Amino acid sequence: MLDIRHPPRLPLVAPSILSADFARMGEECRGVIEAGADLLHLDVMDGHFVPNLTMGPRLCEDLRRAMPETFLDVHLMVTDPGAYIGPFRDAGANLLSFHVEVAGGEEGETMCERIRAAGMSPAVAINPGTPAEALEGVLGHVDMVLVMSVVPGFSGQRFKDEVLDTTRWARERLRDDQRLEMDGGVCPDNAARVREAGCDVLVAASAIFGRPPAQRGDVIGRLRGG
Ligand code: DX5
Ligand code: ZN
């Protein structure tokens, strides 16, 4: 299993399965891991924090059983992340990201403690438009910061360049054993800028699953860079 704090290589490429073919999920997931991806990113939406419904613990559980060695990075775009710690622990998730917009400051710190006590890595996500300073107080307690480069809800949106400032702000404050993940509109054309701003985990849904399976290895390689 991947050690997110001390990975064997960086950057990591994390396909978001939101753009996979849901009717062929197992095949899609195995395919991108065989094509060189490092982990899988699961986008959980509750129809309240964001205007979409996607997947829950049951899918995570089935992926864990089908792919026991694959690191599962669960991005909670939900209003009440605390309610999902137990279900995703039981479903075999490795990392849980909650949003700073619903749990910042002391509440964020407590959320991190609860996620870690459940045997998972805590991560905090921040939306475009939320000031980077909202991360203060939580930053020291996470294994990863997730910078959203689109307004969350749907895959296939355009990358927002302005979040690179938040990215650099976070990078300056993170330790070597803390990851910095970019999520939203990431593609081979902007991957170099994303990496230069300090990101070491690149999420991509449409850029990977929008291509035919035979081309996905090439896209993953270009996201990772030379
Ligand atoms: C956005 C999700 C992302 C999204 C990325 O709401 O958190 O993970 O699926 O999709 P792309 O890479 O297509 O922008
Ligand atoms: Zn995501």
C-alpha cells in the first residue's frame, strides 16, 4: 500500500473515477492503475454542499475488495463530513478529505484527529474563492491539502489559474511529509504549471477517462512530467 507521507516517487497521479464508465467501474479502475496511476480519487457529493450526487461508501467497499493494494483517496464534498468517517473507514478508504468551508479552525483540527483515530490519513480541501488563510490552524494536522481548481460539483470544467496563489501559499507552509493535491481541470497542458506551483498529487477525471483506454497511460505520463 502506498505511504502517502513517504511515497516512493513524486508527483503522484490520481485518476478521479467520476468520469469513468460507472457500468464498467472495476475494469476502468484496474485499467488506469495498470497504465501507471498511483492511486484512485473518489468524489463523494451529497447534493447539498455541491449540487450533485455521486458515490458513497458502498462503491469504496467494492473497490477495496477488488483492488486490495490500491490507495483510495476519498474527497468528501459534503456538509457533514464527520458522519462519514465511520462508514468510509469500514469501506477501506485510506484518506479522507473534508472541506475547510464546513470544518475550519478548531473544528478542522478535531476532524483530523477523528480521521486519524479511525486509521486514515486526514486531508483538508479548499475551494476557489476561499482565502488561503482559512487553512491556518488545520494545516499542521493534515497529511495532505487539496486545492480545488474548479468550483466542485462536476468534472470537465476549466482550470482556474487564480488558485495557483493558494497553492504556493500552502506549499511554503507544508512539511516534506505533507502532500499538496490539485483537483479540477488538470490536464497535460497545465500540469507543468501545477507541479511548479508545488503540487505533488495531480487529480484528473476527464483528461484521463475522457480518452480511450489505450491512450490513458500516455496522459498519465504527461501529467507526471519528465
Ligand atoms: C470536482 C471533483 C473533481 C473532478 C475533477 O467537483 O472534485 O475531482 O471530478 O474532474 P476533471 O478532472 O474533469 O476536472
Ligand atoms: Zn475531487
